[in-house]
Amino acid sequence: MKRISIWTVLGTVLLVCFFIVIAASKRCDWCYEPPTMAAKFIACGLVIIAVTLYYRWQFKEHESIVFDIESLPSMKTDDVVEGVPFAGTGKVSGENGQVMTAPFSGLPCVYFHSIMEQYVRQGKHSRWEVIQNDVRFIPFHLEDERGNVNIDLTNIDEDFSDFKRRVDDSRIPNPRHSEVECRKVLDQVSYRDPKATVNFFGITSGRRLRRTESILQPGTKVFVCGMGGREAGGQLVLREDAKCPLIITTKTREDFVAEFYKGSGLIFWSYIFIAAGFSLSFWAANYYWRIGDPVFYLALAI
């Protein structure tokens, strides 16, 4: 789920408007003439309104989900019931003590997301291209003093690796907003591919690669929210559901909820942003149509 704040809206608006007014006007003789600038300002006003409405809608949607999470009672693993939302704290443990090894860092984990990128040149331009995007996990538990319960990560949406994860099975219903907070153990670590390296008169060349890896380690204390269900064998499990996302985070429930409520001021400020966007577009449109004072029409609309 997106953490939305006033700065999210401002940053998006400024970036798009910068592109419309300045970045898209390079090497253009007529781009800064009055008719063109009026059209650009009309577009910027509409962008302000559209971006504000979009983020306001996103915040309201997330706020209702977070409110439901905040309202759930604290539970233990033996309180899990099929078809009932669960919220509780415990430690991550592999099923039967099993762990796997993350491919890049070599650390023990129950979940990893490993990304390899290659530096590619295309004429005068260059970029990092993802050549491997691997997500794997093994069955694991949420464990507390009363026992443990299985967690099903199938189709988890976000793991804070900054890379879109691969969907495990597109045939499985995939509700939005589920997330697992992982520890980023490698963050764009660059190196030369040893298999492609050639030494020529002491000069080393070869593919430039970089690795990023996020993992969830056994023993990590987490807050978990999810829907109680049953596996094919009849064993209880926590998974995502259309009525309740699966949340696994190292934060406390209070800190997790507080992250989202930091953007609550957006509801008030959205009216100001929309009024500013309307006024800017209306003022610029006056250059073409002389339709009057934007303040009058804004007051009429309110």
C-alpha cells in the first residue's frame, strides 16, 4: 500500500509540470510564446486537479483498510479461525526448522527477492536492464508462546525491494495491498562479470552487473495481519483475502498504522490544491476566450 502524504502530491505535480513547461520545450523556438505558454498552464492546472483527486482517492481507500487493521483485537496463533481476520505478533520460523539460502548474500531466509541488472549502452544513452528477477519462499510459520500458524505468501504484492515481484500463478485470485517487509541485504552492489572479463594489456573489461537482494530471515519479530483459511490438507493458514490483505512487517501495529495517518492532512489540502489547479487553468484559458474572473466561477462552484 502506498504511503501517501502532501509531499507525495506536491512532488508528483511539480515533476509533471516541470516536464510540460520546461523539459518538453528544449530546442523549440515557439515553445515559450504566449499562446503556447497559456496552453501549458491550462495543462498544468488540469494535472494538479487530476493528481490531487487520484491521491485523495488512494488515501481514502487505504485509510479504510488501515482502520480495519487498527480495529482488530490482538490475537495469538491459537486464535486463528477460518474466515476470520487475524492480527498478532510473533517470530518467523521455517516449517520443521527448514531454511533456504539467499543466492547472492548467502544468508539463511524463508523468503528472498533477488534482482540482477546489466549495464547496457544504446548509442549515446545507457541504462540498467533487469536480467534476473527471482522471488522464492518456503513454507514458514508465525510462532508465539501458544504455538504457530502457517503463512501463505502466494501472490504477495510488495516486498519493498523497489522492484516488481513476479506473480507466482496468474490463475490464483490476487487481491491488492498485501505486503511483506524484508531486510535489504544488498542494494545495487556493482561488479564486473568474472565470466565475461578479458584482460588485454592489463586492462580489464566485461559486463557491468549489479545485485539487489531482500530477505525475510527466521527469528525476525513481526506483526502479521491476514485472513484465516485452510490449506488443502486441512491445516490452518494465514493468507490474503479480498476483505483483508496479508501484512507482514517488522514494525509494531501502532507504527505501521501511524505511517498511513501521516497523510491525513491531504484531505484538507486537497481542496486548496484543486482550487489552485482550477484557478491556474481558468486564468490561462482567459488568454484565448476571455471568459472572466476565475475567482467568481470558483466561488460559484463551491
